[in-house]
Amino acid sequence: MQDHFTGQPTFICGSLLPGPQERRALQHDHERRLAALARLGATAAECGLRPDQGETDRDLVLLAEDEVSLLEASGPEWARLGDAIRALRALLPVRTLEDFGFPSVAVDDAENQNPLEETNPRLRRIGGGVEAWAFAAVADGSAYKFYLPREGSRIGSEFIFRPGDETILRAEAGLGDYRALMEKLLLVHALGGMATEVVAVTPEGILVAKQTIGETLPQGDDVSRVLPAGLIEIPSRFLRANRDHPRLFFLATGAAGEPQPYLVADLHARNFVRGVDGALHVIDLVAAPWPAGGAAREPLVRDWLERVRRDPAATALPGALDDEL
């Protein structure tokens, strides 16, 4: 299949659920994209190109394929940077808002003059929140999410960890960057959520994702008993988060090495839909890699993390039930 807006190959069409092989291919694409962004960041640093203080990875994400073409012959580090830019562009192409049926605006005016508010004969708005505007394609019913940058270069959201007062760690959701957003979309997919593709990024920095569409749940429905498999409850003495149902998830990727731990939360009814298979599937969440230093190195937390990696039912303390602590 081809995407109606970009002409790129796609596994997603309306409410149809991709099969296991297609889902594995989608997850592989998420992993490759994150690896390409990390490689681009590393090669840009070799060339002395780093985000300004307080800035995110937006400039890296928007680098054009010909951005350093004149410098590639000047040294191997610049040649590597050119290769890294092209590798990311192959996995995250730049497309204009006009490609999706929206009117064009000057890049500098996109934050103040939101083009997504305009009527679009090719996309019907179906929802949205703080991070993204959601639309259904008239052509096939697939869901498209447009993640808008905020405060100049921040996008999406992720958890920030701090030492807690009544608990060892406190996790607070805040503005994120492109790496965190692409990581979040990978986690949605890895948790058995609705199949998700990253379609494009626009010159304004809007990241566009495509998702299998489903039936929304009534706001306020209790989903605590139907959370995705693989999520591990975190003892309250270790962590409190300002989002619903904080859980630990070990993300296994195609790369060699142990699965990596993540904090996953914000799993409320509005972030689930019911698929044509009758099952509930997550469509959004807030996440962050589990911290490796600071309060997370507290012996009790470190010991529990290692035990729960081997046995998801492990308690906060060896030999004791969590409700007895």
C-alpha cells in the first residue's frame, strides 16, 4: 500500500490491524529511526555542531540532505555527517503541510498562526490535546497526528526525575524533544498499541505520525485492569508520578543487549481505543528511560530493578509482600 499523502509504502489503512510480520517491520523502522538520530547527533558533535544551550534536537531533525554537501570533501568527519543526514532523511522525510491538505504558512509564523486550524477537505479533525492534533483521512479513515513544537523547539512530553520527599523518586511530565517523542511512539507500538508509523516532519518542525484508527472509550472509564501486558507496578515507596498508572516496562529492541527499563504512564481511558478485534489498544502515553544515576542508585531501588528484570512479580524487598511494607 501507499500512503495517500506522501506516496511512501505504508502498513496502516483505516481500522485494519497489521499482522505480526508487519508489526515487526514497523517496530524495526522505529528502532532504525532512533538509531539514525543518535548517529546524526554524534557525527554533528564531531564537526562542532551542537544545539545551543537550552535548545533541543530540532535543528538536527530538520537538517537537509544538501546542508553540508560542500564540506563533505574537506574531511572524513564531514563525510560521515553527510551520510548521517541522508540516513535520517530516508527514515524521516521532510514534507510540507500542503502535502497533507493544509495551507502553507511562513516557518517563523507557524507557532502563532496555526495552519491546522484551517478547514481541510482531505483530513477531518477527530481530536487532539496538548501535544498533537488528530485527524482522520477522508480517503481511508487512517488517523494522522500532527505533533506541534512548543516554546520554540520543545515537542511532545517526557518525564523528568527528581528526588522525592515521601518517596525515593518523583517523576514529573514536562516538555520533551524529538528523540523522546519518537521513543514514545516506539513504546506505544511495543506495548501492543495501535500500529503507528512516523510519516514525516514538516519544515516547521511538526512531526506527523499515522496510526490505525479505533473506537474511543467514554471519558473516565476505568482501564486499570486492562493495562497492556508487560507493565510492572512500581512500589509507591520508590516512585510517585504526576500521571495515571505509572508502570515499569522493559523495552526489548533488535539491538544486542538487555531490554532497557522505561517509566510508562498517562494510561487513562482517553489514551485507549477499541480495535476491530474487540481488544483495547493504547494510542498514547508519557514515558522516559528509567534514570541510571542519582536517587535511582539507591540500593533498594537498584536491587529491586535487577530482581524485577528477572521476575516481573518480584516485591520491593526480598521475601516480603509489598502490601505488608
